[in-house]
Amino acid sequence: MTNLRTDLENICGSTRVYDDEQTLDTYSSDQSFVAPRRPDCVVYAESAVEVQQIIRLANQNKFPVIPFSSGLNFHGATIPDHGGVIVDLSRMNQILRFDGENWYAIVEPGVTYEQLQDQALSRGFRVMIPFGAAPRRSVLSSYLERDPVLAAPSFEYGNFLIMDMEIILPTGEIFRTGQWSSGGEPGGPMGPVRNSLFRLWTGAQGTLGIVTKMGVQITPHREEQAVYFVYFDDLAEALEPLQLIQRREIGMECFLLNRFNCAALLSAEWRIPEAFPARPQYSKSFEQLKKTLPAWIMVICIRGGVVKPAQKIAYEVEALKETCSLLNCVAEDSFPFAAGAHRIIMNELLRPFSSLKKFNFRGSVHDLNFKSPLRRIADMENIIKSACDFGGYDTAHIGGYILPLERGRAIHCEFDLHSNPADQAETA
């Protein structure tokens, strides 16, 4: 271990290599059920060259390497299976380029959603963010993990958000995808179809190399928008309206929340936790909202275009109301169940972080997320509820989030189960 530390210090310096118990404990666990295990060492890399040298050292000395970006992990992805070295990339946090003409930014692994969105909005753009992402979540890691963004219903703005990448391969070589590899700009060639070799590294969780730079799509932000709500007594009622709204390509963002998740989002007492797992705390407004909110709430955001934004909103609103009238439901532009709720939900469309307030309920959240055909999502909800009934879990405490992908071609489903990590009976 002494030799390993010395070798790493020769690469990164003595102030960026740690093997003390307190530091190793910090990296040994997260809020998931994954069994804790310490790494052998933690090293903070500050450049692609340093990452390259660490990978080459790992090849020589045969030790595992675990990349670690922003420091927020909910599912045990960075807990070491066999010890090894954590390569913390959080100090590589520069937005290297922001190109408003070609609609992309180049970011390092430590750049967070909050950081990039702040810069994008200040320049009249926005970055697409998944619902329930943490403000300190790494943009690069999130896109690599294929976290679906709120605009995922839209073909144009919610999918194919990675332009190109720079990767340190397991051999220690630097590899860039697309035209970037020959000195061109990320995202080339021009046209509706791009080279997508970068897909090989998405979902791989660092097993095929460490991504040190990524070109990500940004989109012009339009202030003109209209947000509508459709309320349902159960999920099955929402299937036909959701299908027809997506088939007619109405709105950019469209998603459903069940009453538990919506109540957590609107809780007046709860705040986004600083650390996870959180400390459980009571919320009077949350408990009241759980009793008064509809079972499921569909949110549709219609955004103005670059040209004639008011006209675009008007014809989509007309199409939405016509669609709902055909199916005996109503699209409302008000949210009467909680004061200020309309403003809160509109803010969530750009900064969808407040869903994390649900961690205040029991401290820890364990989500079941999967893709499903639209016709099966109500059946899947019933299966999950039956399994919870069988296991003694209160089905009133299941959080639900439904997101159509590519105009309903598939549906992203998330169902949350809650537990108190300090209660052994709940975590056994």
C-alpha cells in the first residue's frame, strides 16, 4: 500500500492522495442497500493526463480503478467490490466551451447540472435535466447512465443529447469519438444522423474507460410557455389521453406524478437534503396533500417556438383541449390543491431538483425503474403494489413517476420505496 500511495503521489502530488480511515469510510457506502466496502486509496485527478497515468499504473500493478465524478451516488455504483483506487474527478469541473451558435457545451466530469444550467440560462439557453436529479449531479455521468430527461417525449430536444466524448481507454490511450478525433467539432458530421460510436460507453459505468470530456447538446430557452394539468383517479385512466397527446406531439415536457411524489415536491416544510441518506422528519403539508391530491397528475408544458411563439402555444393549447374533450377529461391551467403550486412546478421544468425532498420522509429512497410499453404501465403498478402488500409495505407510501419517451414509443417508469436506514427491521 505504501508503494501504491507513493506511485500515485508521483502522479498527482501528496495533497491529493488519501488512505486515512475517515476518507475511506466516506467512499465505502451510499444510501443504497449495497454492502459497504472501503477502497484502498482515493486520488483526486485534475486532468485527463493524470487519469491516463493512473490507468497505466493500474495496468502495471493490477489494481481496480473506480471513477467517481460529482460525489452523489444513490445506487451503489461507486462502492468498490474488491478494494482498489477511487479516482475522484470532482475537481475536473470546468465548462471548457459554450457554443451558442452550434448549440453545444463541452464539460468535464465534475460539472454539475446546477453549474451548467446557471451558465446556460444566463446566455439564453438551457440544458435538459432528468426529473429528480440532484443539483450536484454530474452532467457527464448522468448522460452516460442514460438518465431520461424531462424533455424525453420530444424527438428533437429530449434525446441524443451526447455529441461526442473524450475517453481514457483501459489501455491508457486517449480516444475521441466522431469528428473530434480528427480535430473537428463535436457532433459532426452535419445532418440528421450522427456518428454514435459514443453509445458503446453509455451504461458501462466506467468498465470500458473513463470519460474525461463530453460535448452535450444545449437548447435555446424560450420564456413563453403554458403549463397544463390533467387529473386522474388511477393510472389506467391516464393511458389513452397520454397516448393521444403524444401521438399529436403536443408539448415539449410531459410526465405524470402520483399523489405521494407530488405531495413531497410541494411540501412546505421539507427542503432538498444536503446529504443522503437524509434525516427523517415530519411534514404537516405533505400529510395533508396526500389526502387531497388526485391519484395521478399529468403535467404538460407547451413552449413557444423561436418564430411566433404565441401562435405556437395557441395552436398546441387548442389541440390539447380538443384531445382531452374527445376522451372526457379536462386540461386545466391551474393547480387548486396547494398555494403556489403552479409556480413551483414551472420552476421544476428548468431545475427539477425538488423531488429529492421525498428523502425526508424516511431518509432513504429505493427506486424501481424500468421501461415499459404504454399499455402495460398500469399492470406494472398493480404488480408492484401486490408485491408490497405481500411484503407488508404500505402501498400509500409508494412514489410514482411516469415519463413518455419519443412521443410514447416507450415509457420510463419509476416507483419508489422508502425506508429508514437506522431501522434494522426496514432494511433487513
